[in-house]
Amino acid sequence: MEKKHITLKDIAKALKISISTVSRSLKDHPEISTGTKELVCEYAEKHKYKPNILALGLRMQKNNTIGVIIPEIVHYFFSSVLSGIEKEAEKEEYKVLFCQSNEDYEREIICTETLLSAQVCGVLASVSKKTTQFDHFQEIIDNDIPIVFFDRICTGINTDKVVVDDYTGAFNAVEHLINTGCKRIAFLGCNPILAISNNRRMGYEDALRKHRIPVDKSIMTICDTKELALEIVPKILQSHDKIDAFFTVNDEVAATCINILNSSGYKIPDEISVCGFTNSYLSQFTSPTLTSVDQRGFEIGSTAARLLINRLKNNENKDGILSKVVKTKLVIRESTR
């Protein structure tokens, strides 16, 4: 049986260092200590490491293909982001190669390897819920390939990014609920690893504080899928009296809330209001129709693509790392008073 060649990842795991440190050590990068370089090179030689020729040739062979990594292509927000990316890329005659991580860290690493092998000239990425280490993205940067993160940004790497104004979107949504008479507003959020989760939570909490409503942690929980909503929402209704609103991290959870409330005999919005976040197609097909924060996915995609293309063409006049913020808008429908 033919012996498998070791990879940068194998060396990093064996020596308990990051993949980017291994990569830079083999390139004799000045920021890496002499001891670490010797350790890496000795291990690589002993185990007959052979570099990825495609990756090494990227500097000379980059093409006009932009790589895109998204968590889920079936998610309305990300599909609208892709539309914005494609529209902007087509204007400049760039091709687009899509990969989806399926909200999985290991799969996300495979996506980056795929884009490296495809010799893309730039990358647009939104990280998965499970990503806590970012060496695979650093490897792309180490190959002089620019990255722009969008929506779910990478806090461990200092690079250009395009984000939604999640804090203000959440604040305005919760304030709307409060102004219409709601005082016991449950918050159904997502994994706190993600910056978007914390920003929306802070917007929620600050709106309550502004109106002198106590922040009750017992009605704040991670609930970002239909499956979790089916399990958690009934428990909240049974365990907590006087819940008069749900503010949810996405429209899928909000739509599930509406279905549960309808089947349980609650009157929406007279007894309980529901507000989502995305303003997807679901918002117009629930009964009653769903009030939601418009996340403007198409604009996120086109803005991120334009920023990356400007970098690739050296058309960006501003020095340093750029961070662009896309404003949200609350779309009021029938699910709130």
C-alpha cells in the first residue's frame, strides 16, 4: 500500500503548532524563530514532506476566479448574498467558485484547500458556527491571496470585512416591540462564538435597559434552527408566565414560533408578538405575516465583492484594513402590534 504524503496540517498537529506557523517556517519567514524553523524543517525532512506545487505556484498563476465560502447555500440570506456577489463579479468579468461549509469546521478547511488548488485570485468568506481556529484562512493570506469576510467575520485575522449593523437592527426591533406594549420579550439567539450573536444580544439588552425593563437571562437562549425552536419555544411558554413577545435570530425560528403559537391557541399579535431577523421570503407567507429586520443580503454580497475586486485591481485608495457596515431596516408586518 502506497504511503500517504504528509501535509502541513499533519506537521502542525504533530508539533502542536498552527498550520500558518508551519507554512511560514518552511518559507523561512523572518517573524518565525530560528528554533521553530529548525524543528519544522527537521520534521518535514524526516517524514519526506513534499509541498503542494499548485499552492506554491499561486503567485505566478492566479486567474480571474473568486472563491466564496458560505455556511449554507439553502439559507435565504446567504443565497441573496451570492446573488449580490455574482452580479458584481459579472460586471468585472470575474468567475465565481462557490463552496459551502455546511456549518462544519473540518468541511470549511476542505473548502479553503479546494480554493487554493483552484488557484483563485481572491476569497470571500463567512465562517461556520463551529469555527474557533483560523489557520486555514491564514494559509490563504500567506499565499498572497486577499480575503474579505462578510457577515460572520473572522476575529482572529486582521483583514477587510463587510458586516450587517446587527446591533442597531436588534435594538430597533426590540424597541418597536416595547413601544407597542411588550414587556416580557424572549430572545432566541445563536452561538455566542459568532460576533453577530453577541451584537444582536447587546442590541436586545440595551433596548430593554433604555426602557428600564429588567434583562431576564432565563428567557434568553440559543435557538437558531427550526428543530431547536420546536423543542425550546413550548418549554418557554410553559415555564414563564406573561411572555408577550419573541425576538428571534432568524426568520426560520420566527416562522416556527408563529406555527407553535397558532397551534397552541395564542392570538398573534394581541397576546404575543413575534419579530424575526433576515426579512426572507418566509416573512410574507406566515400567518400572520412576519415583522422582520431586513438584513440586505444582496447589498452585503455586492459590497464585499466590490471591496475584493478593488483590492485585486489596486483600485482601493484607502490604506489599511477596511470595515464596511450595511445598515438594516425594520419591516413591520402583522405579527407585531
